Amino acid sequence: MTCKEAIDVIADFLDQILSAKACADLDAHLRDCEPCRVYLATYRATRTLVGEAARVEMPPELRLRLRRFLLEQLGARPN
């Protein structure tokens, strides 16, 4: 596996959708390739940071209004 091939499959590797053979090939490549190990670590950290940054806490007032609206739409009474 080349570095380009490794980089092309890293997202699938992290999503755990890579075939067993491709995982084995990537693991073998990573054992011998420091730059790709660094790339993987950086990519993994970036995905984590982006995931955390994308989370927005809903304000309590909006959450209550949304809950009431949904319950009304379902024909239930809010508590």
C-alpha cells in the first residue's frame, strides 16, 4: 500500500467500514510509515474536534417550546 492509498482509506478505516483485507494492508503500511501514522492521528483528532464544535446546546426555553409543540402535534398533553 502506498501513502496515497493509505490516505484514501483512512476515513473508511475510522468509520469501521473498511474490508478486513484493506485494514490489514493499512495496518502493515502504518507499521512502517511514520508520516501516515502522524496523518492518521491528526485526522482522528480533527474529526473529534469538529464533532465537538458542531454540538450546540439547545436553550431551555426553546427545548420546552419544542417539546410542547411536538406533543401538541402528536395529540398528547404536555406535562
